[in-house]
Amino acid sequence: MKTFHSYSEVLSCIGQEVAVSDWLTITQAQIQLFADATGDQQWIHTDPERAAKGPFGAPIAHGFLTLSLLPRFFEETFAIEGAKMGVNYGLNKVRFMAPVPVNSRLRARLTLQAAERIEPEGVQMTWLVTVEREGGDKPVCVAESLARSYGAKA
């Protein structure tokens, strides 16, 4: 895990890949829980028998399930010492570039594209998050994510 000791240290990493997460396995149980929470019960996600005969040969995770993992990837890859609060500020761009078959292992690469100080005592960061599938030939998701942190040292 990368630990920033101040917002100045965050700013010094603009343009750099800052962290790579550990691998995370996407299970059918997670896919079903996401389907239940969102109401998206499409068979390509929730019916393993039918999905096995479908275009992907297995159930696939929802694109938005993959996207919803970003906070987890952030939490496990970096911390800002002394920060009292962090918030998701939004997304500028998201692309789902490849499917995520059930039991895939995913990880994220985080590149700090931009960062600027905000008041009071905060920093806004723009992260390029590239989610990779183990053995995949292209990313499954690429997102430009905005995050804010408040309360750490300048």
C-alpha cells in the first residue's frame, strides 16, 4: 500500500502509476447479490445454465459491478496520512472494454492524472483506473474517477 504523508506528496505524483491492487475473484454469489441489489436480473449474469450457452460461455459480471469495486481498490492501494474524510466526487469517463466471466480475477492499476488543492484543507484527485482481468488481453474497465480527501497536512 502506498502511504502519502501529505497533500504535497500527492501532488508530486501527478502523471505516475501510484499503485496496483491485489487480485480479487468475482464469484457467482457476488454477481447475484449485485443483481438483487440493483434489480438487474438479466440471464447473462444470473442464470449459469443459460449463460453457459450464451455469447460469453459463462455468466458475466455486470459492468456496474466492476465499476462499484473502485472504492475497494482505492481503499486497499493507498492512504493519505491524517486524512479525516474521503469522498467519491464522480466520474468523467467510463468504458467497459471486455466481459468479466464468473470466477475471473481482477485487479486495478491507479494512475494519478491530476490533483489540486481545494478548500477547506483538501485535495481533489483525478485517477485513471484500469481494471484488468487475469489472463485477459485488454482491460475490462477503464474509468476516470474523481476523489476528494479532506483534513490531512498540506
